[in-house]
Amino acid sequence: MNIKQTLVKNITWMAALCGVLVGVESALARPAPSFSLTDTQGKAHSLSDYAGKFVVLEWINHDCPFVKKHYNSDNMQSLQRKYTGLNVIWFSINSSAPGKQGNYPVDKWNSMVEAKKAAPTALLLDPEGTVGQAYGAKTTPHMFVINPEGEIIYEGAIDDKAGYADDEIAGAVNYVAAALDAAMAGQPVATPSTKSYGCSVKY
Amino acid sequence: MVNPTRVQHSAGWRVLTALMFLAATLPLGAAPRAELLSSVATVRPGDSFQVGVHLVLEDGWHTYWRNPGDSGAAPRLRWHLPEGCSAGPIEWPAPQRFTEGGLVSFGYEKDVTFLVTLQTTTNLAPASVMLIRADLSVLVCKDACVPHEFSLRAGMRLADETTPADSDRLARLADANARLPVADPDWRFASLREEENLLLFVDLPTTVDVATLQDSLFFPSTPGQLELSVASRWTMRDGMHALQLRPTAAVEPRAPLDGVLVWPESSAAAHRAVHVHAPPP
């Protein structure tokens, strides 16, 4: 028996053995890690304060070209306005370490929120990166949607256009809006997990 | 902080020349340079020829492979070609792996050449010179990421014979071709899901020193297929070499595993990079 046949035979045998395991990989919602962070106004927010509500977490760094794409086009702000208007809690979270790109003093954060007409419930500061690491936030943006039961029902990219060019907003499928719309209507989330895209979080 | 302003290389030879003069005389910091290299001086309509987009990066900066990894974005080329000339896909040189804060990315530092084959047709519009233009959008990162855009041009005469470009350009293109992964039918691959892992089986040619397999790194070409920060390791299964990888929760279980195996310069391996196509059973 030649090498190729051996390879094929062995793999077929192992596939038979492991076949039961293939396809078991279902998207079980994981519990959202609890956190308590201070916003740019000095107010503390714990995830447990918002039990019973949908919560969106958006990792942010305004010096990142991918974040700029979503803010220069008003894409992020319009999502924030729409869903906070539907009683969704929306936290933008910055996990840049002190001295790293995107870590600003609070007064600069507040003036940026105003200049960009950003409309999250609050902008939370995570300079030690503990909340970012607990969630596994890799990029800016990186999005998480938490249901009223405290489970992560969506995590990953904001949409399916993984670039930073301004012309990539139009026609993009927005995964966050899709997850919120489905879950708020009592439907399962069709795409519960995607690969996030963007700049690395500056831990 | 890095100046996030885009370096816009404007259309028009005179403006381009002026900008190049400025770039040479002003300290622009992290500005990369790009050039369009053609393998030919003249083209006979109907022939194909290779071009390279050569990008030179400042020390410490990197750009990305077709799969950028956990962060970043792949470079993008947009061609502006005359009727009767069309561009093939980018041939990507073997990438390097970068890790930063637990995140893994794939790409290039110092310099890289993206190779593309252009095909002409015999009904190419008659003109003494064929001008080609490639608009390159590239994200260059160090601690921060800066987008750059280049409008690159080259010209070649249409003639009865296709003739090569000068020896300097040919040497640079030969170097770039040497950095491409090879498609070697003597290397065979298969992938298999095993509990939380994805096994990449490798059936290597008998001429290859098995020990050098340990030096290689696997780069998946599809974004989002693998948890890149989970260390991969070589293992044996039934006398076969298998690389144990961790798939993401989002991955389609029956998706083939495609990518490249790359050996570092320091390895004694004869191969520098081979294409991997590993279908499931």
C-alpha cells in the first residue's frame, strides 16, 4: 500500500471514529463576564446593574483607521442612537494601556464623544485591559451583544466588510443589528460568532 | 503619536515627480515607498507578462498577508488597464508571523513584492506605448496603524516581440518569485476535526528531512478559521505527521484547510514555503 492510500485509509478510519464529534460544535452562548468600570463622567457601571436588558459592548480606539471608518460615516453613531432608543444599553470601551495609542485623559474623551456626536449609554475606561482580556477583545472595533439573561449572543465583527476604506460601509451586512433585531423579536441569532477585524487592542 | 494623514500620491507624472522630490527631501517619518516593476520593456499583443508591486517599509513597520490574522487588513490592488489587457490575482510571497499583546498577525516587514500576471490580447488597441496603473491601498502598522495609498504607473511599448526589462528589474522580480510558496504535488495534505482540535496531516516527500518539519509555521489563508494565539504542535497519529491546530467556534466543520507552510531562513530545510490544500475526509 502506498503512502497516499495509507493516508486516506487512516484518515477515513479516524473520521469514522470521530464522526460523532464532527458537527457537535454548536454555538452555546457563554455567560458574559461580569465587570465594573468607570465611565468618562466618573460614574461606575457594573454589568449586573443592567440585568434584564440587552447590552452592547463596543471596543473603541479613535486613532484606529477601522474605527474611523465607522465614525466618519456616522455608521456607529446611528446604531448607538437607534438601539439606545430601543432601551438597549450601549457601552463603548477603551482598553488602551496608559501611554499606548488611544488612551486619552477623560476631558479629551468627553470632547471627542461630543465632536463625533457619539451616542453610547456611556464610554467606559479599561486602562488595565482586564475587561478586554476577560471578553477576549482582540480588535477595535470588536463587538459583543449580551442578552437580558446575561449571555453573549453575538461576538465578533461589526459587519462583513473587513476593510478600513470609507466605501465599505454601503452594502455591508451588520451583524450587531442582525443579532439585536433577531433576539429582540424572540428569534435565534443566525450568526452568533464571527472573526472581528480592525486594529489590535492596545493592551 | 503617528500622524494618521494619508499619503496621497496624486495622478499625473509631474505631480508624482514633485511628490517624489518632496519625499526625498522632507523627513516624512514612517512613509513607505512603492514602485511598479514590469518584467518587460516591450510587449507583443497576445503575450502575458509579470509585474511586481514593490513596497519598502520603514524599520519596525509591517503590512499584511492575504489573511492579516487577528488584526489588520490585506493590501488591496486596483488595476487601471487599457482594453485588451487584464490582471490576474495577486501571488502572495510567504508571510511572517508577528505577535503583539497576545494577538497574532501575518505579513511582511522591510520590503515585499506582490506579483501579478498581466495578459494581453491580440486585439489590443493600437498605441505606441501601453500605460498601466495600479492603485495600492495598504495598511502599515507598528504600535499604530496608518493607511497609505499609491497610484503606481508603468509603461511598455507594443511591438512585434516581447523583450525583457533591464537586468536590475529582472533581478528584483526574480528575488520576489523566489519568495513565493511552491505548489509541490509530492507534498500531500488532509485535515481532520478531532474533538476541539483540527489536525493537519502531512505526507511529505521521502527526500525531505522529517526533522525540519518542526521548524515550519503554518499560515491559514482563510481569515477566522483558527485560534491563532493557541500554540500549534506537531504530533504523530498512526505513523503520520500531523499539526494540531485549534479551530474557532465560527468555523464551518467541513471547510478545507488551505494555507502555506513556511520555514524560517535559519532552518536547514530545502523548502522555504509550500502551498497547503488540506481537504476534510
